[in-house]
Amino acid sequence: MPYTTEQYQGVLAETTTVNGYNEDTIHAYIARPLGAGPFPGIVLIPHALGWTDFHKETAYKLAHQGYITIVPDIWCRVGHGSIEDVMAKSRADGGLPDDQVIGDVAGAGNMIKSLPTSNSRVGVIGSCSGGRHTFLVGCRTNGIFDAAVECWGGNVVQSADKLTQAQPVSPIEFTKDLSCPLLGIFGNDDQNPTPDQVNLHEQELKSCGKDYEFHRYDGAGHGFYYYHLAMYRQEQAVDAWTKILQFFNEQLSK
């Protein structure tokens, strides 16, 4: 519903815990609108720079727009300390297993659905590695998520030489199992994914008859809505966020 100035607005944001993969308890950050609701929900998957303030600020942004938003700490099992130290240890350990991340995100989605102010519709969004995980979650969970937004998902088209024990299958191989509408946001100057990889991604979605919508931006590369980094592109970022919020409103407010 469009905002008008007489409306009450309020957000509660805090660190909490969720039951993730294998029923493990992990940290998460929740930002939720105050009021009776019911509100739709979003799980925001952090990218390869860690469980950062950027993601918590983005969660607040989404909560301000009327979404119960959870950012799971998908590195919680690695240990705690500075973000740089946690990420270095994760890389040294071979990275996070796809199954584990999918389980943590599913747990966050189920937590949103359990809240008394939830309308039981939940979306998922992520960028970079979080975009890759978003696509995997959309394909490998069923009945939890009603919409997915993949922002420049790196290694969705993953070559055989990049597969590992933690990431044993290229995500594009799961396309036929995508269980919710997908919005894709990409920069045409990106090198991961390249425009050719985005073409392959779209071709597979089309071949499988999936409900998807891709937007590609000239003059923008990887991470163009990261407002705290030099890769930020204001015009493209504002337009992309307009499309993201419109998509979530259409899919989650039913």
C-alpha cells in the first residue's frame, strides 16, 4: 500500500537466533515493522564479505517498507570475532556447504511464518554469493518461499573446475526445480556473472518454463547497489530497488 503521511511507522531491530540446518541454533538479525500486521517477510542472505552492517541496514530498509526481515548469520558455526577473521577462517576451511546455507535460510523463512504478525508469505533475496544461494534456495526448497530476487548471482553458472565438496553441483542444474517466481538483477559490466553467463541462465529458465523476470543495467558492474563501496552506481541502484520492492509487493502481499 502506498505510504501517506498520516500513517504510523515503527521498526524493531535486534540480534536473535533461529533454528537452521540440522536444527542448529545460529545467530540472526531481525528487523520487523511494528503494528498488528499481518506483514509479509523476507530472508536476506548475506554475501561473501560476511554478516555485515550493510546487510543489517538493508534489513532495516526492508522492514521500513513493511517486511519482517531476517538476516541469518550463515557463518555462525565458523566462529566469532571480527568479520575479517571469520571470513578468513571460512575460506581456509573451504567455504560454506550449500546444503548448510540452504537449511539456515529455510529455518529463517519458517521462523518468519511462525510469527503472529506474519501473513505467511516470505521472499528471499541475496547478491553475489548470496544471489547464488538465493537461486539454490528457490530451487531446493518447496513451500517456504513465495518469491526470490537474485542480484548478480556469481557462479550460478559454475564451471566444473570450480565445483568443490562444499559446492558439488552447479546451481543452473537445478533450474527445473525452481518453485517460485524469480527476479534477476544484473550489471552488464559484471565479470561474475558475465553477460554470457546471464544469457545461459535465462535460456535455461526459459527452456524450463519458469516464471522469471531479468533486468540488466548498462554502466553497472558487480555490486552496483553497495552504497558503501566504489562500485555503487546511484541511478541503476535506485531503479533496481524500485523493481525489487515492486516485485516483492506483487508476490508477497496477496
